Amino acid sequence: MATVYVIDPLDRLMPYTIERDAAHAAGAEFVLGDANAPHMRDADVILTYLVPFDAATIAGLRRCRGIIRCGVGYDSVDLAAATAAGIVVCNAPTYCVPDVADHAASLILASARRIAWFDGAVRRGAWQAAHDAERGMRRIAAQTIGIIGLGRIGRGVAQRLAPFGCRVLGHDPYLSDDQVRAMGVTPLPLADVLRQSDVVSLHVPLTPATYHLIDANRLALMNPDATLVNTSRGPLVDTAALVAALDAGRIFGAALDVLEDEPPGIAHPLYAFDSRRVLLTPHAAASSREAQHDLHHELAASIDALVRGQRPAAIVNHAVIARNTPAR
């Protein structure tokens, strides 16, 4: 019998009823375990959230035909090694798209209107001081929003901001200018988006090419009143460079749902800036009851396809020639 193995079970997905039912219906055993268990090496399908699968780990998988990442990102899996080994890699590409787009748009609006800072000031009894201090805020419709990456989530952010009347710029090397314009977004090279935007929102996957996409050089292109928003992956942004840019006033603010190191330590340098300039949320953009329901079903669909020897809809490494392992 084939085995579906969950190596780092998530409390929020327990008891994995939908995934378990899919495995059983396809004729597989479903096991909740851990990354150190020796029988992981003999699993046919592996579900993982945070455990990294480097080339050495993948080489030790004897029967694995599929690795399913329980989320949108798949940077924890060495795709080249998995493809060479005939292991299909899947993610859950659509389960949280509306939620992350909502969260990014909310961070943009909350930053522009200083919502968290105003709330804190009122609670501290500084009502009049806060009222007087922020008379220079700009109307959202007067601002330019730059979106880096116009996949499902980036597109969703553009759609959510359109009714506010702001100008929306975009950069995506995988789309033509006509495709970008069809979204109601003005296409521009990355450097021009950074130079012209009041808010820059990141919506790209983490790959070797996008690691520290926003570094000191690119932060230097942004205007001093600009805010950087990141709901994708923490390492897209060079944290030290961001802190330096904020400290020097080279950019005004940042609104981040993700950080390079999670959770951050109690002395993280971004804590030095008040919530007028820096907003932080705990990697929660993908969270909602509806998203959790959809995640279960996306994972179950990949389990079903992999156990039955079919090609899942959520495959990431399309070039893979799948390993054919007989069920025991």
C-alpha cells in the first residue's frame, strides 16, 4: 500500500480529515509523523510546511513520487534535485489569493492613513496631538502604487485599489505590456516603478534571482515619501538595507507581513520605528476560515492525483518525468 506522510503536521490543519479521506479513497495509508522518522524515506507522497528538502534529503527518498508544499511558496524544495529524481513537486497556488490580496491592500491603506499610529495615540491620550500632527497626509487617489509581480495576488491588489482612483504601475518580466495594460496597470521597468511609486508592493516568489530583490541600490531609487509593502517572502528584502534606508529617511515607511527571520527577536531593529512608519503583522496574510478550507481541498486534490499516478493540477516542476513506483 502506498503511504502519504505528513512530516511537520500543522495544528491549524489537524486532524487532516479531508487529506486523510483522499488518501484512503485512492488506496493509500495516511501517516502523521515527523522529519526524523526513518519511514519517511519510504513514503510515496510527502506533505511538508517548513521542512527544507535539499538535494541530500531528496537523494535519500527511496520511493517518493511527490512532495506537496502546504502553501503557495516552494522555495524550501530544491526543484532541480526533485526533477532529476523524478519527484513531482506541488504547492497550493490559489487557496489564499483573495486573503493575501486583501491583506496587502489593507496594509497599503492603513499605512497611507496612519491607522495603527492614530489608534495608539488615541489610546495614550494624545488625541489632539495626533490630530494636529498628521494634517499633511495625502489622499489615496493622489498616490501612485507600484506592484512588483502581477500574478494572481498582484492582480488582486490592483483590482482592489482601482476604485480608490490611484495610479497603478506594474512590473512583471513574465507578462507582455499588453497583458499588464489589460489589468488596468501601466507597465514599466522595475527601476521606473521604484522611482515613480509612492507605495511599492511585492508579489513575487522567492528564488535565487529574487533573493534581496529590494537591496540598498533599489531602495535608493525610491522617493523619500515612499512606503515598501511585502506580503510575499521576507528574504525578498535586505533587512539591514531597509533599516538603514528608514533610519536615514531615504524612504518613509514599510508595511511587512513577512520578515527574513521569523519570528523576529525581541530586539529586532524594525521595532525602533513607530507604527506611523513601520507596520508589522505576523505572517498572517494568508489566514482566514475560507482559506483554510480551500487549503485542505487543494492538498487533497494533489494527494489523490499522486497516489493514483496522475499529474496534479498544482504541479510546480512541469518538466519532471515522474518516478513510477508500484503500490505495495
